[in-house]
Amino acid sequence: MKKSAKVTLTVVAAMGLTACHRRVDPCEATYFDAQACENAVRSGGYYWRGSWVPMVYHYPYPYYYDSYRSHIQRGGMVRPAPSGSYSHPSAGAPSGVTRGGFGSTGASHSSGG
């Protein structure tokens, strides 16, 4: 029993490592992500870990949502991608623009009296 548990854990771990390196389409029923899929259909692709993946979707978003719902109703498993996988590379990154306060800008525009 212990040996089979070790084998099972090894197989699951190997599958997990493989999945980490594989792109997953957010509209695929097994990996469905509603927001990412809707954006992908509208934009003609999606971001996967910061890289743009162009994709041609032949149907409107509701088709992929319905496919996902059917998959669930048939007892299919859903394995969502890790959080942030579909993020745009600049999402959450500092823009380098400083806002607020007057600092040296305000000081250089003072009215000399």
C-alpha cells in the first residue's frame, strides 16, 4: 500500500511539473477561466505568463462558456491555471510615473515677488 502511494504521488508531481510549463487556453473546458476567455475571444489571443499567445476563436464567448458548463455537468474536472497566469505583463508593475505633490516642479513655477 505504501509503495503504490509513493508511485501515485510521483505521478501526480510529474504531471504538476509538466502542467507548469504548458500553456493552457483559458477557453478550454478543462482550464476554463471566464474573464480570461472572454478577453481572449475579444482580443484574438491571450497572455500566458507575460507572453502574448495569438489565437483564432471561431465562435463567440458564450459557445466556450456552454462547453465548459457541459464539461462540468458530465462530471469533468476543472484545473484552473495558477493565479496571474493570464495577466498582461505590465499588470501591477510600477509605471515609473510619479503623481501627487509639487516637489521641485512646484518650486520652479513659483511667482517671484
